[in-house]
Amino acid sequence: MTTTTLRYSAADLLRDHDGLTPHVVDGRRLHGGFHADGTYQPPRALVREQALDAWTAALRARGGDMFPADAGLLTGQRLPTAEQQRILLRNGLDRMFWNSLTVIGKIEARGRLLADVDFPDLQPAIVDDISEMAIGHLGRGLLVAHGLDEGGEPDAGVGAHDAMWFIARDLVFDHGAHPDVSPPENIARPEAGQRIMPELAPETEGLLSLLANLLIIEFRAEIGFADTQAILRSADLFTDRRAAAELAAEMIERIRTDEAIHVRSLCLYLGELCTVEFRTLDGGTISGLALIDRFWSGLVHWATVEQPALSVARIRPDYEAYIATHPEAERVRAEFDAAGTA
């Protein structure tokens, strides 16, 4: 760590706690570990969390604050609800739940790109000195840490969220219980080349868009992860593997503990961006608050109005076709539909 408490090296921000009991499940080495009292410790957090504390305090001292958003803003239709998924499982229709665990694991694996891509330095686009802000450290360890949390270190044999989801799935299902399935190509808002911040260079807008979309994705995940845990902890499900189901739910809790650092980080980045001045392509300046507010309002509309309806329309036929394979399809369909409006 450097002599100032607001500047950190990439090595600092990637440091793990020492002396942890390794995190091993089903013979697989996973990231993080356990303190002597059994408490789970997220990876790469020894200095990273201290840095987040310091940057947050500095932001507030300048009159700013964390970006004011949480998962509660995600309203709109949802399919399936936790109870709809329970109804399918109670009736022996378990493929959709298996699919969801597989898809989440694969989406998590995609997050590894944050550790592999060289993102632009924001300093040339910003008037203020950001060397002592979190946004000045995005390419100096922070985005790499986020990416490794999601996709792990395969070369070192250390799994992360992707592996944890697949292990959770395999704890409650027989190996290869259903055919493989892939997630949608894009789970962020499809910008389709539309410039929402034309005052900025495309690469700068792209990074701001990424950070905002990542926060929405984290919020959506937070809701889905909680539902998955509730399903796994339902006493009348997976009755022949109750202990395994409880362990699977606990593994998801460890993922959520890691993800809380991501949400906190993203809210800090956006909070800092709202306090700085950006250089515009025409030689002028524009406040970060104006840019972020403009982009965020459109993103929230998509996430709460457009995306939920599109998602339901896309997947409902699959659920209807699957229910139709059941010998008592009419009854199951009626219970399933009722649970969606409860």
C-alpha cells in the first residue's frame, strides 16, 4: 500500500486474507475461505474493503454520496416466481429449475471478461483529479477483482461464482440430469449503437454504460438469488437430499456476500461520477450528474417496464410447453398461473 490511504496498487486491491481455512466443496477448490470462527470471507477483500471505506468517506467529505439505488427499484412482471418454481418441482417438473441454475452459472462465467479486457482510463475525460478516487482505480485492480470473483482463476484451479453455481446445481440434481442450456446472448440493455451520451468519446460512454448496466444486473441477481435460496430451503422439496440442498443454499449465500462488495463498489463508482466534470468532445464540460441521471433514467425504464415484459413473452411459451408434458397438465397450469398473480 502507498503512503496515502486513498491510492492503492493493483496488488493491494487483489490481496486475500491470510490464514483462512480453504473453501472446498465437493472436492473443488473455490475462492475465499473461512476464519477460525467459521465465518466466510470473500476473496480479494483484505485491502479492497478498506479502500472502499476510505473512498466513501472522502466522497462524503466532498459533499457527495453513494449512488442512491437498490434492488427495490426492480418492479414489473416476473416469470417464474419462487412459488411457481416450487409448484413445478412438487409436480416432478424440475428441468426449468435445473436450467436456471445452469444459466446463472454461465452468466457468472461471462463476468470474467472484466479481468481480461483493458478498459479506458477515465482521467483524460474528466476535469477533476481522480487519482484518489475509486474511479481512478478501475483499471488498477478493481475491475480485475470483480471479474475474478465472477469467473475465477481456471489456470490456478480456483473456482468462483460460476463454479459455485454449478456445484450447487449438482448437489441437488444427478449429474447431467437434463440437456445443457445456454443463457441469452445479452442480459444488459441492448443499446443497438444508440449514443445516449454523445458529448463523450464512445469508449468513455461505453465504460459508464457498463458500470450502470452492471449495477442493474447485480440488483436483478440479488432478487433471483434470494428466490433460489428460498426454493432450496423449502422443506417439502429435494426431500432425499435435504442436507445437500441446505449446503447449496449456503453456497449461494456466500456468493451473495461476495456480490454485496460489487454492489457497494458500483454505487461508489456512480456516486463519484456524479460529482465530477467531464470534458466534452466540443471542448466544453458537462457535469457527471447530468450524464448519469440521463443514462440511469432510461436504464431504469428499460429494467422495470420494457425488459420484464419482453422476458415474460420470451420464456412463457417454454413454460407452457413444459407443463403440457405433465399427465395432469390442466391442474398444474392452473396452480402455476394462480401463483403468478398471488
